[in-house]
Amino acid sequence: MTLDGARPAAGQPPGGTPAWLAGRLRRLEEARGLDGVADALERLTAPLERAPALVSALRGDALGHALHPLLTDVPLGTWMSASCLDLGLGRSARRASTLLLGVGLVAALPTVASGVVEWRRTGGRSRRVGLAHAASNGAAFALYGASFGARLAGAHRAGVALALAGGAASTVGGYLGGHLSLVRKEGTADPALVVHDDGAA
């Protein structure tokens, strides 16, 4: 099943997206009620445009494609690693998992900034999905931040639970990010790097 109900292109296998998931994605894309929030966020982040060099760096112009997907690996990797240590090693890994959470929180800041720069280039359906993507990842950031604070306060069990909840939120955010890049085809890309496959080996 394709998201818009169209038939798959020639040579492409039919999709296997469950109807309930495709329906929810479609409703999200068509949720015009989100446009007011998106307009407010666009106004809030407008000062970025006064720093073109920073925007260029955050967009990944020097790389030829979006920087944002690359940056997400660091916070997500450290946060997931912290939960793996929590579940696999328990008390003996408390200091290491707390450190990993802190590193992820710091690394999330430029990741968010690069995502905002990419989002500001979108419109319509992609803009709404991007807003939901940001909300999910914002919830993940808040949960991981609460986990970090709980651990520093000695409430490690609560910290473990909060980190697992953060992992669930970031999974939703990651799925929506994949939808943006793979289905909606959003993201900075230098046309000079695009070489279409002509079938030659």
C-alpha cells in the first residue's frame, strides 16, 4: 500500500504499510489545524535567517546534503547506549549511563538547530509532519533530561524508566523523520551530486 493510494512504480514491489498507519500519516499530513503552530514556530526561528553562514553550516551545504541526519546519530546513539547499560549491567553502569545521557543532551542542541533549518524549507504536508517530528523528539529530549536530573539526584530507578520513555518518544520521532526524508523527499541535496542510474554496472 502506498500512502496516497497510488499504484507502485513499474519494477517496484507493492508496499506493506498497514492501513491504520497509512491512514494516520495521511491525516497528519492533512491536519491544517497544525498550521497555526507551524506559523508561530516559523516566526520564532526567523532570526536564524540573519546568520546566513550559520544556516549554511547547519544545512550541510559544504557536505552536499543535509547535516541533520548525520547529527542525530550522536544523541540517539548515546541515549540508547545508556538504556542498554541500564538494562544489561544495572548498578555497575550507573556512572557510565549518566555520562552518556549528558553527552546526548549536549549533542542534541546542534541537532535540533540543524533540524529547524531543514524544517524552515518545507511547506504544506511536509511542514506538518516536520512539526510532529519535532514534537516527538522534543518530548524525548525532555524525558532524557528528566532522566539525567533524576540520576544526579540519586533516583536511578526513576531515571531508567524516564530514559525508556524517552526511547519510545524518539522512536516515533525517528519514524516521522524517515517519512520526511524517504517518502516526502525532504532534505538539502546538491543537484551536482545527483547521478541518475542509467542501468550500467
